[in-house]
Amino acid sequence: MSKFRPIVAVASLLLLLLLVVAPDTALGKMHPEPCFEPADFCRETGHGGFTFSPDGCNTCRCTQDGQLESCTMVMCPQDMSDKAWTDHCAELRRKAEAPIPVQEDEAL
């Protein structure tokens, strides 16, 4: 019998206990859903051609007429408490709604 087997067993038991007892406090909570609905965002804001992130991971783009053109669909769960997730979503929404800077064409 390996001398490390009891150590691994105890460590595994402690990790399991932590996951069962405090999943939403110690490790946070998995939030795989977007912070806001991308299609609604495009329609409400009217940012034609605008690219934004509804979850801090995926990227979406609005068409010129305020429809949702496309979104990446990567699973990117955020491991954080409910309050941290709410704050995270509020920050993403604030950034997404920020005025779009106008870029002037540079002279050749």
C-alpha cells in the first residue's frame, strides 16, 4: 500500500465536503447563462453593427437595423457568488451601453 494513499483519501474527502457544504459561498456558483439577452439588447439599444459581450466570454454583433446578427456559443461559466455575478453583469451591461466612439478616417 502506498504511503500517499491515506493523504489522497483525506484530501479527496475534504474537497468533497467543501463542495457539498459550501458550494455557493466558498467556491462561488456557476453562472453559464448570459447576463442579458443579446437579441433584446440589439433591439433596445439600436447600436447598428455593434459588437458586445453578454457574459464576458462570448461575442455578439448587432446588424445595422438593430437585429442580432450572430453570437459565439462558447460555454464559459463564471465561478462567483450571486452578488459578484450581479455586479459583473451590471458592469458588462454598462460597457455594452456606452457610447460608441466615432473613428475619423485617417488621411493617406
